[in-house]
Amino acid sequence: MAEFAISTTTLRSRLQSGKLPRAAAVAIAAEAGRALAQAHATGRIHGSLTSANILLQDSTAPRVTIEGFGREGPTAENAEYRAPERIAGGPPTIAADIYSFGRILEQIRNTTTLDPATDRLWDMAVHRCLDPIPDRRFSSVESALQALGVEERTFSVATSTSTIEAPKRWGQFQLLQRLDAGGFGEVYRAWDLTLEREVALKLLLPRGLNPEEDFAAIVAEARAMARVSHPNIVSVHGVDQHDDRVGLWSDFIRGQTLARWVETEGLRSEKETVEIGTTLCDALSAVHHAGLLHRDIKPGNAMHAEDGRILLMDFGLSHELHQEPRWGGTLDYMAPELLTGRSPSVQSDIYAMGVLLLFLCTGKHDTQQPAISSALRQVIDTATNVDPQARFSSAAKLRDALAAALASSPSTAPARKKSLRARMAWVAAALLVLGTLTLLIPQVRRAAQARFAGTNRAAYEDYLAAEEALLRYDKPGNTQKAIELYKQTLDRSPNFALAEAGLARADWRMYLDTSEKKWFDAAGQDAASAASMNSNLAPVQMTLGMVHVEQGNVGLGTQELEQARQLDPRSGDVRAAIGEAYRVQGRLADARNELQTAMDLAPDNWRWPYLLAALQIDSGDFKSAEANLKIALERTPDNSRVLYNLGLVYRKQSRLEDASKAYQDALKLDSSYFQAAMALATVLTLQQRYDDALEIYKRAVEMRPGDWRTWGNLANAQEFTGHDPDEAVRDYRKAAELAAAQLKITPDDPFLVSRLGRFYSSLHDAAHALPLLRKSLVLVPNDPDVVERVAEAYELLADREQALKLVSKALQLGFSVDYGKKTPIFKSLRKDPRAPLQLREAAVSQ
């Protein structure tokens, strides 16, 4: 007996087999384009699209799917499909996918005989897809399909399990975390870059074929919604259109939907149910009085906020916005008349509210079985009557009936409290037994800890090992070890938010140590992923905040760190992270207080005195910094990072021999410690051993040819020796080129900004140097290193007035007098009678 199966092949194989019939060619192009457009609508970018990624089922009437999302990296097979900006090292984008789609269209066209009119359309469409300038390509795949003459159709978006990074920006919003997706589009937690506040952003899918008509209709609804002002309504603040997507935004509410609240904390008492119901009825009345309907009342569209408020969401523009209005809603909450094709009404909203009340106190949607008080049952029965005219005539009437039912019925809350007390007594007894067992049996204790953390024991063991490795990130190889252990943990327990957050912190540590952008991107993605798993954990919020602060989004990051503090006010890690955020903001006193609090909360942790010392070094308090670094060294005597900063303290006090020993000791512990080698070369420079320093810098460039800092240090050394001025210029140009690329990633890093300004000054490029020099002084006006570096730059640009002013300020802030006396840059300035007395030299008589 023959077996039947669907035949599957790739488009590449189909094209290689010979000519495509015209109908099949157009159908394949249309279906592939729609599949790619659907992916883009959910934030998924392919990155390596070729004809081999397009699978065809039944070649006579093709069903098309696209595979291979996120398989990164150029190969011989996909090189011809890659856009010029991708070949140059750029990230995956929609524009780059459109270029790849253009190559596929070109191949289809070359194996198909099209009629002259269609051929012209394809020729123009392919030409635009393959434009070398991304901005000149089609703005979307849908636009390309229209240009081909393929009729566009509306599609639904399935919930995606892809791990491909969502788009990072939409208009003025930075997209932080996708919260929901469905046939309506997507909802994101986003950051308003203009007003610097957190928002909930809903990006909608097109309703029909005319985007402008879509936008006009949505704006009209949004305007009506914006007129609704009620303390228990999450209303729309704005609506706009970017990248062929319409979006609406509102306040971002931290809390749980009522559905999640019932799931996690149990059914509500009848008293609570009535109180929630009266609040929601008040909110619904405001919606109805504005001439609007909700159309999708359900527990998932109402919030229990962290501050205790009950809020109604998603009115007017509901999740079923793109369905026909008569079918809008969720089946269990839809009034019977809607299922027969009648239009939604006030009474259909009241029906849904009645079902919601029933769900809150019984967990059911059917009134046939649940046992509830007769007073509340009567209210719910009236609200959910099959006949719309027999229901309450308004939300206000339903509210009044609920209030009367509460007044006339004995409260069932005490019974519920008794039940709760009984449950708590049982839990207490169980915990007592468990506590006894955990004291006696380590395996039981570890299993209990794993369960409490939300994972299994094997994954928890890996997680603890990863945390231990990352705690000592100063040891060679420990950060890489931590990354592998976190990944192993997540293989065992994919939704373990603490491990995902730990992985983000390890990624960021790798970025700090290597300056490789892939770790920068990975940290942001993993932090957002951890938040999507569980944002109510302090370490998760802390990680999210840390990464955002370090990436330059200080306002958002600080807000997230404050949220972490609310979740766990006794966490030394959280307090230290807040301290670092304050340091970036220039709030040095607040930063010191937070770091000191971290030390008080976790006195055995080496990182807190180490970080506090770094802050004290920046502010010129070298005595206190040295004391704190010695505390950190007592706790971790084999710590190369602490020794490095101790060497820095010594160098800034002109204790060059002590500094040299500290750096050499650090390199004995970690011979690959790049920064320590650079610092040792700086000491050699201060000792005027320029040739020895130059050799170290040359080796550093060979080790890290893509690091802007190595080229900058080498250029400085070349400049100081004076052996080959042309070589110094070439090295400065290379340093400036690499640093300018890094500036696009971290535009507000004062160290980078000031050094890039200094590079341009050595190249006598005032046009590029001056804006950077001014910006660095705005970012950190009281950092002695930055101020002195800017003084050097102005001296190189022949602006002695500014150089004198700034070098005086740097010395007052604690900058090294010894360096000022020895740097060749100030050779002429030191003879100026206006120079600070500490630096001044007698002028040589002419």
C-alpha cells in the first residue's frame, strides 16, 4: 500500500532544476515575502536569508516557510545574498533582509518567463531592493510586494519562540522588552527617549490594505480614548506611525493582571470581588460616557498594580482590533448575542464584567455550579442574562447593585481568613519540618533552596558555581567559566531568570575586559530576557538597571535599580549598583553613601571597598582609596584588579617604585592582564623610560590590533619619544578611527570622549577635537584625569589660556604634579610665568 507524504524541497533546489512556471514563480515570491513580512512584524530579523532557507511544500501550489532565523555569519553560500553593510560588519536589519529578498527575486525572475508588463515591475522592484544605500531600499517587504504587483493581504502573527533580538527603536522609543504578541501586534516595555520615562508601547499590525486609512482610523479612536480621564483607567498618551507600524503608548504599570493575580495568590473573597468590581464599573462608566465600548473585558485586561490600585486596560483598541468588531473579545467573556452576529454594546460589556466577577471568586466562567452567596449570585445572574435587555442598563447600575449586595450579605471574608490561617498554619508546620531536615541533610537543604529559587537541584548547583566564578572575575578565565556554567544552567532550566541575569552580568564583564561589541549586545539581550522571565526578582531588575546605566541610558537604569532596591533593600549588590549609577550621574556623595551601605550589608565582599576606592581615586582622595584597597586586598590577597588600582593610587601620588611593584605583582597573578601592562608602561613613561614603554605598547597593539586604547597609548609613546613624528601621526589616526567607532556604542563615556578629543588635538584637527573636549568636561567636570587630558589637548591646539586654566583645576582636584612636570606636552607651558607654581620652570634666556 502506498504511503502519502508532503514533498518538501528548497527554493534553491527548485531553481536549479529548471524553469519555473510563471504562476508558481509569482506565488512563491508572494508567499515568501509574506512570511518574511510576518517575521519582521514580530521583531524577528533573519540576517542570513538565501534561497536555501525557503522551503516549498507541494511545488504545484507552493506552501512556503522560511527557516534559519538568526544563523549568523558569512559563508560561501550566502555571500552573494548579503547586503553591502552586512559585508562591512553591520548588524542584521530589515533593510539587509530586503536586500537578500531582492537577490531571491532576481533569481526567480531569471528562471521564469514573465509577460513584458510584469517583467518591468519585477525589474524595478529588484533594482530598488538591491540598492547599495539601505535608506533607498523599500521600507518594508510589503512595499516590495506591492511594487511587484502582488496583492497584499492582512495576516495574523503567531506567538514566536524565536530568540532573535526584537527591534531596538521605534520612533522616540527604545524597545526594552516584548511583553505580549498576537493577532493585534505586540506590546513592549519601552523607554521614551524624549521625556525620559517608562511606557507601555503597543505596535499594531495593519487592519487592511490602506496604511493611511488605517492610521487615520486609529488616531480617531485614540483621540476618543485620550478624552477618558479616570484614576482607574490606563489611557493612551500618544499615537504615531514609524517604519510602517502604528503605535500607541501609555503608562507602564508594574503589577499583575487579575488573571495572573488569581493564579499566583488564589481566589478573591466575595468582599474583595465586590470591591474590585465596583472599581472596574466606575472605570467602565467613564469609558461608556465617552461614547466608547471596551469590547474585551476579562481578567487579562485589568491590573492589580503594585501600589494596590485596580486598573482597567485596553479599551477601544482591544487585542482583537484587527478582527471584525462583532467578533471582538474573548470567547468565555463574549455575550451570547455577539456569537449570533450582533454588534457589541454597553450590555455586552456588562455581560463580560459579570463573568469576570464570577471568575475572581470561583475561578469559573459558568454560573451553574459555583457556590456563592445568593446576593452576589443575583447580581452576576442579572449581569450575564441571556437577554441583553434584562441585564443592568449601565455600568453604574451594576456598581450600585454590587454595593447593595455587599451591604445586605454577611461577609464571607472571615471564613476566607480562617481558611488562610489554616493554610498558613500548615505551611508553618511544613517549614518547621523542612527546616529541621535542611539542618540535618545538606542534600535536602540544597534541593529546598533550588525549589525556592524556581529551578531544579542540578541547575541550581551549576548556577551557584557560576556565581562563585563571577564573584572572582579578577582570576584569569573565571568570567568565561561563569558564562559556560550559566549557559549549562539554562540548558537544564530554560526559564531560570536568575541564571539569565547572571549571564547578562558575565557578558558585560567580558565587554569591559575586551571592548568587543558582541558582548555589549549580548548583555542587553540577556538582561531583557531575564526580565521577561521574572521581573519581580531584585537581581533581575538590578542587572537590567546596571546594563542600561553602563550603556548610557542612565535615567532608565537608575529607575530600574530603584525598583530592585524596593524588592530587596538589604542587598549589598543592589546598593553598590545604585552607587555606580550615582557616580555616573556625578552624584558623588550619594554614590559614596550607597557603596558604604553595601560594605555594611556585606562586610566580607571585596568588591565594595574596591568600588568605593575607585570613586575616591576619581575624586582625588588617595589616602582613603589606599585604605579601602588594602581592605579589599586582605579579603582577596591574590586579586590582580585590586593590585592594579593600588598601583594607580601610588602613581597618582608619584610613588612610582611602589606603583611599578603593584603592577608587576598584578601581572604575576594574571600575565594576560592587559590594563596592568598598559599601566606599567605609563609608569615607565613617567620615569622617562620612553623606549621601554614604547616596546610594551607595540606588543599590546600586536595582541589587540582592534583596540583603540592600544593605538592611542602607542601614539602617545611615539609622540613622547619624538623618534618618528610621522609614525605618531599614523598611530593617532588609527586610534581616532577605532575610538570614533566605539563612540557610536558608548557616546557618553567620558574617558573615551576625552581621549578621542586628545587624539584629534594631536592631529591638529580642532573641528573634531573641540566638541569632544567640551562634552567631556560637561560629563565629568571634576575628574582630575579628564580635566588634565583636556588641558593637554588645548595646549596641543595652541590655546594656552584654556590649557593653563584647566591644568590648574586638575592640580587642585588632585592630579599628579609629577606627571605635569614630566610630560613633554607641557614643556613650553611650564616656562610660562602664568603656569601653576608646582609646574613652573625658569625660562631659558635667549
